Amino acid sequence: MTEPRNPALEKMLLDVPVPVEVVLGEVRISLEELMAMSPGEIVALDRQTQEPVDIYVSGRLMARGRLVVSNGELGVTLSEIVDARPAA
């Protein structure tokens, strides 16, 4: 049975800020290596630039996407919504 709609509650929930992270890749380096780095030095990640990026909402993987540049701004286009719920 579905709950009756509450437009005021829906509008209020849509205004709640949530953290969104886009993960390009990962690398593990020691603090010593990090401190020895110079400006402009490159850190190689574990993914290629053409691979999808992971999109986390409030710490949970929710989607994957592709990096895009539009009007000089870096962005992400969604390509997949991830359903992390266990199968029933």
C-alpha cells in the first residue's frame, strides 16, 4: 500500500543538501612520497581516462558516468544508475 502524497514534504526533501563525489580513480602512496612531490608532478591513477567514473551520493555508489568538458567546465554525464540493493 502506498502512502498518500505529501507535496510539502516532497518539496522539503528536495531541498536537503547531500554530498556528491565523483571518483576518477585511486592510488595508494605513502605520506613520505606525497610530501616529496613537487608542483606539477603527475600521479598515475588506476583507471584510464576513457573508463567510467564512479558517482557516490552520501558515501554510497549510486551511478557511473563519463567525464565531459562543456564551455570550459569539467562535468559528468550519467551513463548508468547502480542498484546496490540485494536481490530479493
